[in-house]
Amino acid sequence: MCLSTVRKNFILGLLLLPPLFVNAQSDKVVTIIGTGYVGLVSGACLAEIGNSVICADVDSKKIELLHNGIMPIYELGLSELVERNVDAQRLIFTDNVAEAIASGDIIFIAVGTPMRADGSANLSYIDAVIRMIAENISSYKVIVTKSTVPVGTGRGIRAQLENDYGIDSNLFSVVSNPEFLREGLAVNDFLYPDRLVIGTDSDSALIALCEVYETLITGGTPYVLTDVQTAEMIKYASNAFLSVKISYINEVANLCDATDADVKTVAYAMGLDHRISPAFLNPGPGFGGSCFPKDSQAIVHIAAKNNLPFHTVQAALDANVIQQGKPVEKLQALMLREMQEDLMEKTAPVLAGKTVAVLGLAFKANTDDVRYSPSITTINLLQNLGVIIKAYDPVAMGNMRMIFPDITYCSSAYQAATDADAVVIMTDWDEIKQIDFARLKKVMRCPMIVDARNVVNPETLKQLGFACDSIGQSYLCKKRNEYVHTFVPIHLRKRVQSTKFSVKRDR
Ligand code: NAD
């Protein structure tokens, strides 16, 4: 079947594959180069849907951990999936990358593409893999970029192999198959994706990829077949769009704070509009993680290289820098208010010498990933103001210790809050949402909370006697000028009605 016929059958998405693919049983070996968040999850999930998978990584320690059944990352459901597929002999791990390349028919590249100082993607890890492929290719390989790479990288890989390494063009095909999984939900996202994107101009590569994903495709996963550069662009355009959405709601939240509106109600009502959708309308301390900041910077960089501005994404990035300063800005203001001093005159010294408990270090819940986590900015700012930091996170403390070896890491939220002058909530872990705030208050020196994720009802905190602030709900924290000094006994406080959502549905 020629590529144009296949494409016609697929018609960009929602149609089912022709029977050739539905019934195809792949006997090809899948090699994944790079066994990090994406590579390990992809490897385990591809094995789960019936492929024979080799996961390779240059990091021998990581491979040794995996050989011992220990996951090098925290990801829900991953351990069970790995164990099951290793036992079924569909999944193996190796630090012999050369051998893994030689043994594989389909080579997925899942190495990092971190941000350079100028905002561009650093492709040195990709280049190193291409060199290893060139050195170990002796039979036809389908080379798939799963890493997020700038538009044009696929073309560059082809040129590198042919021109720099003299590899026969019949010996390989290039595919872009960007990954959209979310850390914390990665296994679920890989096995039940919103869509598959496959970009290639090679019939044989397309057939190979369809065999690899046969279970998902026949299960009804929508897919988009396109060329390499369009597939590469889809990934950047998607991540940058989400960055814009987050920065947008963050700025709405700041405006809510300035105008006594409640962002949660605003976001809820916005999300009822199906053109907007409720996803990514949670304001917070700015976006972080290994993808949104770097991919947004990268698309702005790609645009600039093409003499085009990308105003919206640049604005989202600029807004994010400001947003990441909000938790500390709010803490300073709250402390000054408690001390009943002039906000304008005294900003710096108010926190000096104070102890602050930072609850949540991961860039979001359910992951141990701290790359570009907003908590890093918060801790840096607090340290610059002379604050003593006590920190707690259910799983990310090991990774944060590598960035801040000298702060105090605690075994629970309560231990972190003990004798603290304030708490800052930075990650919306369920465990943090479920804190017994009455118990927390008892151990704190001063009951003060900045909830940078809006996980606790301000009403609850106020009733318990906390001075509090949030992102976009400041009004509720001091509603109707009822902001009273923290040390006034609770029974003297007026009860404030919490916001109620009232929705009339006619559908
Ligand atoms: P990661 O840092 O967790 O993993 C990369 C792995 O590659 C590391 O284990 C490293 O040791 C290994 N590696 C580096 N050079 C190698 C080589 N020459 N041979 C073999 N292994 C090598 O990175 P990640 O978070 O998994 O991201 C990988 C790519 O996927 C990036 O481009 C990222 O943008 C993209 N992505 C990430 C996510 C995510 O949520 N983390 C989601 C979608 C896409």
C-alpha cells in the first residue's frame, strides 16, 4: 500500500486504520534511547501493548536500579507496569547503548533537549545519539524522535546521517512522534492518549509505527499523520498554548486580587464555556517543570530565527517570571499587615530571621520532578531575604536536595511547620490538601499561610485563626474588611460565607 493511499484512509485522525494494520503483529524490536521520564514510561507502556522493548541509557546507575526493580523516578503505576513486562520478557534495560541500537528495528530517541541560555533547545544529546546510530547501523532502522525537538530537527538528522556520516539513505527513515504525557499521570496518558501524532514521509516507517501503536489505534485513539516538520511543530504549539493559558488565568487571578473578585468562581464560570474548557484554569505560583518553560522559550526562539515575533508566548513567559515572585510578595505583605506596619516603607527586613515552611517542592503534584519548579524561585527569594527554610514534599525532597543541600528537609508537613513563622503551600499534593490545619496551627510559632495553589478554603483557615492569602482569592482571605489580627481569639471572628457556585443547566 503506498503512502498516499494510507494517508487518504487516515484523513488526519479519527478514522480507523485499514485492516492491514489492524491485524498486523509486529515482530520488530523497539529500542528506546534515554530511560528518563519519557523514555522509561514509553518503554514500559510500549511493552505493555505487546512490543519487545529495549530501554537503553548511558546512566549506568539508573539501569542498575531498574535491574534491581527500583524505579529511578516517581510515577504512579510505573513500578507495577515495569515489573509485569520484565517478567513477561517484553522489556529489558541496558547501559550498552550501541548494542541496543544494533538490536533494534525502531529506535525511539527520548533523551533530554534542555534549554540553552538563549532560550533555544540544546540538541547535543540528540546529536550524540545520532552519532551512535551512525556507528552501529547495519540494517534498516526507523529513527523516531520522541524528544521534543525544534522544527527542522528531523530534516537535520537525515542530513547528518547522509552527509556527515555517509549512511545510505535506504538504511533509515526518520519519524517525528512527539510525546504529550503529563508527569504524574504519565502511564495513563501514554496508554490512553488524546491523540497520536506521527510525522514521516516514508511508507515503511509509517507502517512500522502503526504496528507499534496497533493496540492504541485499533482501540480508537485519534491520530494525526503528517510530515516530520508539522509533527515537530504540533508539540511546541501545544505546550506553548498551555503556557499562555496558565499565564492568562494567573493574570486574571492577580486582577481578582486587585478588584476583590474570586478567581475560582471566575475560572469555574469561564470553564463552563466549551470554547474555553475548564482545563488549565487553576491559578498558582507560575508554571514550571521540564517542558512548558523550555518549550515556550524554544518556540519564541524558533520564531525569532524566522524573523517572526511570537508576542503571545513571550508575554506568557514574561508574566510567568512575575508570577513566580507572587508567593514571597504575598508573604511579605501578609507579615507586614500582621505587624501593622507600612507596606511601602518596610519590605525587605520583615522576613529576615523568620522561619518559613515550604510545603511542596515538585513542580506539580504526583511527581518527584523539580526542574524549573516554582518552589526553587520561592526558596531563592526567601533565602535572599534572610529567611530560614524548612521544606517538605512527599517525594521530591531527594531531587531538591541536589539544588538546595543546606535547607532543612522534614519528614512531614507538621514537622516543617513546627516553630515556623509562616507556611507557603507550593504544590497541590493530596497529602497537603488533607493537612489537619488545626493541628498545624498548634505547632506553628505564628499562624500564617500563603496558599499559592488555592488548595485550602480561605474560610476554613480564617476560622482556625490563620492569617492567610492565596492567588486570586485575597478578597476571601480578608472579606468585607474583616481582616483582623491573627491573635484575636476565633470566637470573636465573624463567620464569613464561603463562595457558592450556583449553576443553571438547561442541557
Ligand atoms: P530525562 O532527563 O528524564 O531523561 C533523559 C535520559 O536520557 C536520561 O536518563 C539520560 O541519562 C539519557 N541520555 C542522555 N544522553 C543519552 C545517550 N546518548 N544515550 C542514552 N541515554 C542518554 O528527560 P525527559 O523528561 O524524559 O525528557 C526527554 C524528552 O522528552 C525531552 O525532549 C522532553 O522535552 C520531552 N518530553 C518530556 C515530557 C515530560 O513530562 N518529562 C513530556 C513530553 C516530552
